Amino acid sequence: MTKQCEEKLIADVAETKALLQQFMDEIKPTLATRQEVGESERKLSEHIDNHKEYRGLAPLWAAIILDAALTLGCAVWRK
């Protein structure tokens, strides 16, 4: 390996080390931990499960209200 190649390699390694250190100092503290990711995943799963359970309630209530209105309407109309 020539002296010039060796110096370029050393410079490249130093640059890479500096970029990695910058990442560790600036970006890594803002990343979520495994615990935070797990907690977020649990909350999302729970939220989705709640919507699956209650998805049919809106049409059910609409049907009940419509049935009650038609029953009252027919009762009044027959008199």
C-alpha cells in the first residue's frame, strides 16, 4: 500500500468516525427505546381491537332508531 493510499484510508476512517460520533450525539438520543416501541405497539393494538369490537354498533343503533320511528309512524298512521 502506498503512502498516499494509506493517508486516504486514514482520512476516510476519521471522517466515518466523525459522522458516527455526530449521529450518536445528535440523533440517537431522539430514537425510541425498545420499551417505548413496545408500549406504542400495545396501545395501537388495543386501539384497533376496540374499533373491531364496536364497529357494528353504529349500524345497530341506526337500525333500532329506524325501527322505533317506523313503529311509531305506523301506530300513528293506523289511528
